Amino acid sequence: MCGILGVMATSPVNQLLYDGLMVLQHRGQDAAGIATAEGNTFHLHKGPGLVRDVFRTRNMRALPGNWGIGHVRYPTAGSAYSFAESQPFYVNSPFGIVLGHNGNLTNAEQLKGEMFRLDRRHINTNSDSEVLLNVLAHELQSSSHGYELDVQSIFQAVAGVHRRCRGAYAVVALIAGYGLLAFRDPFGIRPLVFGKNETPEGTEYLVASESVALDTLGFEIVRDIEPGEAIFIDLEHNLHSLQCAQQPTYSPCIFEYVYLARPDSVIDGVSVYEARLAMGELLSEKVKKHIPIEEIDVVIPIPDSSRPSAMQLAQVLGIPFREGFVKNRYVGRTFIMPGQAMRKKSVRQKLNTVGQEFKGKRVLLVDDSIVRGTTSREIVEMARAAGAIKVYFASAAPPVRFPNVYGIDMPTRSELIATGRDDAGIAAEIGADALVYQDLDALKKSVSSIRADLVEFDASCFDGCYITGDIDDYYLDAVEGHRGAKSKAGDDDDDGRASQQLVLQLATEAQER
């Protein structure tokens, strides 16, 4: 999960990109970067940390130009941070290209082998985003025959990317001397929307991961970029679009609605807030079947993503809704934090109880999902320590039983609390008196009830059905082995040599298969 922005404006865009990245900060707290363009010259600054920490006044002054892209990142595999993997990425051949990517390529290792043997391109990092950039660069070279680009050859190159790349990718890219390119994978797994702003000097365009960035920056939403579609905005601010995939299907990641996106965003025509209200309403039906309503004194959300679901659930059940936890907003999300010890410590730093809402009460805690169970276990302990006599737990999402391979850094199967456990076993593991999970059909219904023609989703972390059709146990075993190698490489301070050796091994094995 990352956040991306692309802007074609009539005035300097550095402040616009900075403000947009601040709005998308929830999508990545590991690193941030901005690239701007003046004619054929790129200006780039990126670094580790939050947006506000990466960019100082001197950095902003060094980012002139009326068009550019921005990126906020967290790593999608392993626990070690590498500055070299911060985005945007740059390549200068055959055309100067700067690219930002949200998602994850599932055939990145195979493509790395092709880059070296066939395309004669060198990959400097372990990032699949750099692979994607080099695939795009190679396809642009092929479609333009290495000389001049036009709109047709740019779209032809994107079609080539679709043929070669598997997995999830929402992309923004600057092509030096030509314009701003944005495209989305043929399944539309990761979100991408664009809007416009009319000015006396002409029309400005903004592409973003979530509509909230357009809202806050004063842009009018035009529409979502369709799965497989590419849009290109040239230097004269002309907008071009084309469907570049042969058989696109709408299959967005349903976890965006559960947890990732801000509630004030609209993704693929569905209000995230409304979807979460629907999740709470449908979850209330299951709660009634498993927990006597008279046994619940109060409904308390786990801030922040679960608040709409908990509020609606309480209203339907006729039970008081209360805020029982106060969140410290200066601590990052815990399930994407590297290292179990850091995640556990962070829970207590992130949340504190409002004692009077727990003391002597039977409480129903509502969370958006349960991944490792670390947060849930700590929260149940906090509720009991605050005086709750019974602690029930409800999840607005089904059990997470499978890794996500499309850009969310969910853990290995062995680390998921739902692996090998039924609901009663999970309840015992987190210390709850009872646990209720949302059904997957109900979760899908909560989204499709708002947009009826949106019926197919990537719900692989819940059902193990990977929408791209190229994921099997061999792949998952390799990814989990890769994660372990990266963690060990970081612990041993060996500059990632173990990871690089494994990358070559996986690429070779992929070719042999």
C-alpha cells in the first residue's frame, strides 16, 4: 500500500504535491518523495520518514516546475528499510522517466531475469517498482523505435506493460519533454482517480490514489481510471485516454474499503464511509446470533477505521455507543510496523483507555479486522485492566487467513492469528469472551449494495483466491522465504546480499518452470 500523486498544472506544483502527500500520509509512513519537471529537466527529492520530515524549505525550493509526481511508501516485503527503494524512481534511457507505483508485481523475479538477459537493463534495487519502470522504458523504446514518442506509441507501451507484468499496479510517471502518464492494472486492484481544475491559464489535472486528495486540493473529480486504462496529459494540457488491456475486469481490493482508505474517500464509485456503515449493519445481524444482546452494555470502536461500522452496529442493536479509547496520532499503524516487538510496544503507545467507559461493564469491541492479533490481544487486556467484566470482540472483516501479494505487507501464513484456528480458538488467543467475524459474502454485499455492478473483488487475504490467477503455494512459500531472508539480511547488516542471491535464485526457478 502506497500513495501516489501526479499533477499537470499551470503554476509551480511543489506545494500542491506536498499538500497532497500529507493527505495521503495514511497510505505510507516509511518514506516520501517528490519529482518535478521543467522542460526536459527533472528535480527529485526523497527520503525516509513522514512527509513533514522529508521536505524542508530548501528541498521545496529545489523542486521547480509546473508538473510532477509524489509518492508515500511503506515496504511490501520484509522488515528492513532501504533508502534506495524510496520512490519515485528514475531512468534516463531511452527517454527520461520518473515513476511512482502503488501495488506489487507478482512476477517481478521473472521480469528481473528478462531485464538482464533480454532487455539488457540493470536493476539496482530489490524493488518491483524499479522493475516496472524498466519494463515501461523498454516498451517505450520498442513502440517508438528509439526516436520520437507520440500518444499512440505511449499507449502501445502501456499495452506492452500489461502483457508482461502481473499483479497490482497503479502508476504515475513523468516522461521528459512529453507529459504525465497514469495507468492501472487490468484488474483495477489498486485505486486511481483523476480530476481537473479550471484556471484562467488553462485546465489543470491531478491523479491520485484516493479522491480525498482531489477534494482537499480543490480539484473536481472527473472519474476513476478504469482497469487497464491509461491516461496521458501532454505539455499543452490535452488529455488523452485509451483502454490498453485486452480483457480488463473490475476487481478492486476489498481491503481498501475495510481499512486502507480514508473514510471520506470515494473509490471506484463507492463511498468508503457508506461501505463501512453497511459493514456495521450487516455485522450486527451476526452479532445477534452469537451474543445475547442483553449481555452487551456498550459498543466501543477501536480507532479509527472501525468507527463507522461500530456506530452503525450499535444503532441497529440499540446499544449505547461510546468512545473508550483515545488514540495518539503520532504513532504509526501497527500491522505494517517492522518487527513483532515494535508492534506490541506501539499498541500501548498508540491507545489509552477512558476508564469510566469500561469499569463494571460488558463491552463489545469492534475493529475493522484482525491480522496478527497483537493489537487485539493488547486491547482486550487494556479493557479488562480498565475494569470491564466481560469483553466481546467483533471484526468488520472475515478472518485473514492468507497473505496479500498485491501491495499490502501482511505477514506470512504462520504469523496470521487465524491460521489453524477456528473462531473459538482465536477468541481464546486474544483473550476475548466471544468473537464474531463478518462473513465474506456480507462484506462484499456492503460494497456492492452501494454500486450494484461492482460484484467481483480481490478478497484473497480472506479466501485465498488470487484474482490474477498466477499465485500458488510455491509462490507463497517463495515470498515467505524471501521475507525471512530480508529480515535476516537486515539483522546481519550484510547489505542485503542474502536477498539479492535469493532474487537471482527465484528468477532462475521461475524461468525453469
